[in-house]
Amino acid sequence: MTASQDADGINLILKGILYEFLAALFALIGLLTLFVPLIGFGAGLISFAVAFALAIIAVIRLFGGFSRLEGSVPNASLGMVGVILAIIPFIVNIIGYIFLGIAIYSIGSKYSNGVVEVGGILTAIPMVNFIGLIVSYVGLKLLLDSQALSPHGGSSAAPGP
């Protein structure tokens, strides 16, 4: 597995988390405007449609990101399963986020990134998993920007003269 492929996978996960945030925001707007007289019902339905479309994009990005990491990050396959389970309501949703948290923690563990590890732990805890995704997003963005995509930090290239 190359560092480039890992970077692509992490980038897809970042985009998936961002789309998930946007979907949640549009769903909240839809819920709030649904009960406003006259314009609210139509605006609420449009907002829910946008939220649904964004959620589909989020699932595709997250699944693709974890599948790219599957060969190099332990438990990345749990992330793929977690993405699918997270869209099913009730108890299955909770199990999906636990799997997502484990997979995100594994990314942090592989690259010795404590922020990503904490984000993964928080993502796996019901009722605070949204905060966990925010922390995970920040940590993954820092990891991607640091160019430290070889295990335990640093470059995988040999040192120069």
C-alpha cells in the first residue's frame, strides 16, 4: 500500500465527514422550516431532499475512503461495514458508529496521531459521536497536511546525504 493511496483514502474520508455534516445541517434546517406557515413546508421538503442527496454522497465517499485504506490500516473493513450500518436507524445505527470509531481509531494508531485516536473513541460513543466526527475531521486534516503518511510519522523515503 502506498502513501499516496493512503492519502487518497484519508482525503475521501475527510470529504465524506464533511458531506455528513452538511447533510445533518440541511436536515436540521428542513426540520425547523417544515412547520413555518406557507413557505416552510415546501422549503422543508427541499431541504430534506438536499440532505438525502448529501448523505448518499457522504456514504459513497466514506466507503471509498475506507476501502482504499483496507490493505494498510487494520480494521478499515470495519469502517466500510460501519458506514453501511450507520445509515440504518435505531440500534444498527449505533453499531455502525461504533465500527466507524474503531476504524478511525485504527488510522490514528497507525500514524501515531492522538487527535485521530481520540476522535475515533468519541465517534464510537453514542450521543457524542457527532463531536467525535468533528475531532476526527480535524485530526485527519492535520495528518493529511503534515505529509506524515508513513506509519509512526515521518517519510518513508531514505534520508538524504
